[in-house]
Amino acid sequence: MSINVRPAVKEDCPRLLELVRELALYEKAPDEVTVSMEHFVESGFGEKPVWWAFVAEEGNMIYGFALYYIRYSTWKGQAMYLEDIVVTASERGKGIGKLLFDRLIEEAREKGFKRMVWQVLKWNEPAINFYKKYKADFDGEWFNSSIYI
């Protein structure tokens, strides 16, 4: 397998949203994906993008992606926030996730970020084990919280 990791482009968005829906199904929340294609595209490729991504492809097929944005901590400064790293089910276990994660680390270093942060569901053992290979710290002190406006 000859996987190429490259920055996402606007034309990748339909496939990225397919993979987002696949992730939502895996995470037992298939009805939670409510973002429109227009909003997704504008948010990543409009006048003021708020997210960036890398895709992993072979030929013309995208098998996975990693999407991040910049998070700010008043204590630590800017950090890369990994929103999603997704590899389609049929291609998991082939090193694609590692290629994407390593590219994120490289990007974070290039941009001068000292940290990369993310969330993982407590029951998602494959993801947890993946992150442990990178010696990730898991913080059990904080609750996730949000409101819908």
C-alpha cells in the first residue's frame, strides 16, 4: 500500500463528511452529525478558515483524515486540538492512523505549538491503545461540558 498524506482541499469535503458519518456510526451516535456541507466547506476553506486537515489517500481514494484547529489556553498558549482522526474501517490496522498522527505532530512543530490535545471515548480501547504508543497523558479530572445555543 502506497499511502500519500497531503493537506486537505475543498474538493475532499464530501469524502471527509462520509468519514465523519462513519465515525459517528462507530461511536454509536449516527444522528449527531448535523453540520451541512456548506457550513463544513466554509469553515475549512472560506475566507476565515477555522479548521485544517490532512488526508491519507492511495490513488484517488481517501482512506482517512485528521482534522485540527487551534485551541488557546490562558495558562499554556496555543495548542493544536485534534478534533477527529478517522480511518475507514476496512483500512484500519495498516498504519494509516500513524501516518496521519505523525504528520500532525510535524505540523504542530512547524507552527510552534508545544502541545496537541484531543478527547477519546473511555470505551474506545483501540484508540486509547493507539495514543498510548505516543505516551499520551490521559486526564481523568475534567468533565466534558457543552451547551447548544
